[in-house]
Amino acid sequence: MNNNYSTLKLEILVNSHGPHEQVRIREPFCGLQRLGVDCRIFKYPFRLSKVVRPNSLVIWQRPRPSSWEEQLYIIRRIRRVNSILLIEWDDHPDLFPEEIKIALNNISMAPLKLCHALHTSSYILANSLQHIQPISYIFENAVWRIPEINLEKHYTNKDNIRIFIGNQNRILEHQTLLAPLKEWCDKNPFLKIVIIGDRKMANSLPSKNIESYPLLKYLKYRKVMRSCHIALLPLDNNLPNNCKTEIKWMEAAAESVATVGGPGLYKKILGHHQNGMYSSKLNEIIPMAEELSNNLDKRLKIISSSHDYVKNNCNLRNLLPTRIKIYQDIWSNRFELDQKLVQRFPEI
């Protein structure tokens, strides 16, 4: 064990394990393990008394207690062994399915309130939830696997353009893309629309142009993305969507895939059309993608720029020391954090 980490014990409790938590949970904390941090990862179901050691920093990925009283029980058990609880939360509650939103409101957002702090990757999300949880720590998303840049796939089979659509819960945005996508398919019989997850969208487009997959494990998802030339990232412009991070753009850039995104979230990274194409209107995304498919020089410049940016700024390996420093600071301030929690909720 590295002496710099000797006082740091992390317990990672994964409530909803699967490919969707790979970037936020699995890769960062496995990376910390490889650096020698005393970090243990547990999948639900688990018994709190068995997985939380005394004097540890507990990071719980979006727990779903049935009541305010249950969350009180959780925080009391964790405090009893002199540990600190951070709730990992990476989506605005308005984006949750209706039944989960209702359940959270019925217990007064207990998971976010009855904890020492929020653990998230978005400054905007932290600010939007400040009235519920005033203390937040930001851990920016990053990419662990960044292959060498691959421009060769863009030179070969120039007519066989592969368009990647792998967005989750983007039903309304995808509906806006359908009509222009159909027109593009009619014009180019060699065009291939590669869709992951959205079966309804796949069934609404010409079958000869479609390559469809169910939700995939993370490495398979990246492999399918790697086979494509252009990724579509339509995200409407509103607060819940803007609380997300640009991780899908990072993954596309890492896999030498050019991105067309907008109108929400991606303006900062794509707005100058250097690291991808940005549209302020959803219905302009497909014309931009078609233009990019026909302009090889422009596509290659975008891919080179975005790949270089991700390699230098979004490499998880480079960000892990900063993550460790934040955890060490949290642990150093644990008594102050605990006092603030008791002041907010004396009943704990």
C-alpha cells in the first residue's frame, strides 16, 4: 500500500450495476485499486454491516430507500462506525422514470438529504440540487481506453458511411431525426445507421440501412462505436439535459468517430466546429451529418482535433491523482462534514 493512501479506505456500493455505471464507477475505482488505494466495490444486494468498515469513506451509487426512516437508519449505521457517506448521483431527477420520481418525492428526496455530500460529475447538476444537498464534490468523467487515432477507416469504402446512434432515453430527440434520416437513406443505399438500444427508431427506418443492437456491455458498445464514422448526439436544450456530461463525445473522439451534436450540453466543446459539428436546432443535425459524410477533409480535421483533445484532457489515468486528493481532503474534513449534517438534521 502506498503510504500516501494509508489513511484512506473507500467502500463503493453499487446499487444499479451494469454497463451504464462502467464509466462513473467501475473504471475510476478499479483504477484507484491499481494505484494501491484501499478501495472495495460491492454490488447490490449487500448487508450494510458487512460492507462498511469503521473509519471509511462510503460512496453509494444512487440508493433507493423505501422511506425517510430507512435512509435515517442507513446514515446512523454509517456514522456509528465513524464513517462518512457520499451519494453518487449523476442525473437530474427530472430525467428519471415517473415511478422513481414519485417515490423520491414521497420520501422528500431522502437519499440526497440524509448524507454528508453529493458525489457527481457535473457542476450544473450540483448547483441545481444545492437546495436539496448543499455540499457537493465534483469528479469529472473521463475515458480510460483511448486507442491510437484511426484515420484509415475514413479513407476506405468512402460511400459506406456508418452513422452511430447509441443514446439512451432520447425518444423525443430521435423522433425529430427520423424524417431527415429516411430521406438520407433513400438517397444513399450504402448508408448504414447503427442503432443501439432504440428498437422503435430502428424499426422506423428502411431495414436495408439499419444495423441494430440491444443494449450492450460496455466493451462491446465501444467496439460497435469504433466501427463507425460519425456519431449523432442529439440532446435538447434544457436544465436536466445540461446536467449531463460530454462522456459520449469523449468516447466517440477516443474511437476516431466524428460527432454531430446539439442543441443542449455540447455547445461548449463543439460550438466552434473544431472538435465536432454543433447545431442549435435538432432538425439541422442530419443535414450537418450528411455534409460531414461528404467532406472527408473536414471530417479528418475534426477527428484529429477531438482525439488529441481527449487524449490530453480527458484521460482517466491522468485524473486519478486529483481524484485521490479530493478523497483525502474529504476524509481530512470528515468531522466538519459530520457536524454540518447533524446541524441540518438533528434527528440523526
